[in-house]
Amino acid sequence: MMKILHFSLFGKFKIACSDQVDIGLEARRARELLAYLLLYRQQPHEREKLSTLLWGDRNPTRARQYLRQTLWQIQSALHPSFVTEPILLAEHDCIGVNPQAHFWLDVACFDQAYAIVENIPSSDLSESQRDLLQETVQLYHGDLVEGWYEDWCIYERERYQSIYLALLDKLVGYSETHGDYKAGMVYAMQSLRYDRARERTHRALMRLHVLAGNRTAALHQYELCAAALAEELSVAPSKRTIALYEQIRAERFTPPAPSWVPPQHNTHNGQSATELALQQLHAIQTTMVQLQSQITQLADLIEHD
């Protein structure tokens, strides 16, 4: 059975084989070079650029020597017994990831999932797309290559965190639209752990709490939002957030419950008129909630364009 190498760039950089055996690559520069090549795997990279990127403080001759030594360390660690095709292709002038190599890469899964759902409103996601996003966000064990502070990884770290938050937004919106309020709260709280002043997420939590029947929690969420914005950004909540707060406080956010119950009698399907009426009322209420959710999501989208 062919073994597959697994590369994880979220959290601490890690290499493992498909049989869960960790593969050691102790040299820091070797890990950096491999991570960089995996991250920018779509094209080969000139040796001169790589040597300058990693050893820019050394003279060019010594930097190229270090690059050759580091490449040898990587190739030795990723021994041919692990894979049928080499992970890296090293030409005279360029080094890159072998497009024919078979391996698993967490950031590649992220890129693929985001490309699939990027332009699909959360309310229009299919169940299979929802499942894909649930699996994808679980890969985010931490920010990209935690503990590294080189310019190239800082930029990519911020980009992937933005993608992660966008995927969580999709799951929050899907859960809200489909009435799975507890799941939506879980995803929203995951988002706030990375950005506690993310106002649109606070608004989503306010809606989810009140839709789940917990008006007090929704009002408390507004207070948490206001405090986070003041502490992190020294600003007050937006007019949209304040308006939502006022709607919830005045109990004007959800449709009113029916004030009458029709008399019960048997129907041809064995259901009482009361049961049928309640089903219809529930369907109407669900439709109204979905419309409210879609309006809010579109407003958020316009606000962030």
C-alpha cells in the first residue's frame, strides 16, 4: 500500500506519514524552506530568490551553499521509501513542488473548499457543501506556522485567518437559515476566539440567541460586543448593531406567536386541525426567519464590500 505524506501548516508545522508516523525535520531553515515551497506550490522558484529569502544577511555565495545543504536535508528526511514520487523537484536554477507527487496538505484543502463556496450565499449552500465546510474548519488547529515571524508567513497567516473566518461565517449563516441555532452559536464563538471585536459575528450571535428563545443572552451579547469594540478599537457599535439591539430589547425581532388555537377535530390524514394549523404557522415562521436572515446577510455583505 502506497504511503502518503501529510503536511500540516496550521498550528505547528508537522510532517507525518499516512500511518501516523511523524517524520522529523529538525533544522529550522529546512522546515521554513519546505513550508514556503508547499505554500507557493503552484510554480517553481529561482534558487537565487530562495537563498535571499532565507539567508539575506549572508553573502550570496554562502547563501547558495546553505540552500544546497538545506535542500539535501529535506530530501533526506522525505526518503523515497515514503513516497513513489519525490515531493520536490530541484533543477539547476529552480526548486519547486513536484506536480506529480501525491501528498496531503491542509492549506490546499482550505483553498479548495473556499474556492467552492466563496461566491455562494450561506443560505444557498447544499448539505454536502455544509459538510465540506464543517470538515475544513476542523483543520484549522491554529494560525499558519505558529511561532514564525518572517514577512512572507505573516502575510499568509493573516490571509488564511481571513479565509477561516469567512468559512465560519458561511456555517453561521447556514445554521441560522436552517434553524440550527446551537450549531450557529458554536461557529460564531469559534470566530470570536480569533477576533473578539468582529461586529458582524456579535450581531449573528444576538440573532441566534433570540431565535433560540434566549432574549437575555442576546442583550448580553450586545454588551460584550460594545465592550470588545471599545477595548480593541476604541469605537462604539455601528448603527446596524444598535438597531438590532433595540429590536431585540423591544421584542420586535421575531414574529409574534399565534394568539388563538382552533378547535380540534379529525382529518382524513389522522391529524387534528390544530396540528395542521401549527405546522402551517411553523412553516410561515421559518420562512420569515429565513427571509430575515438573508436580509441581514446581504446587508453585512454590502457593508463589507
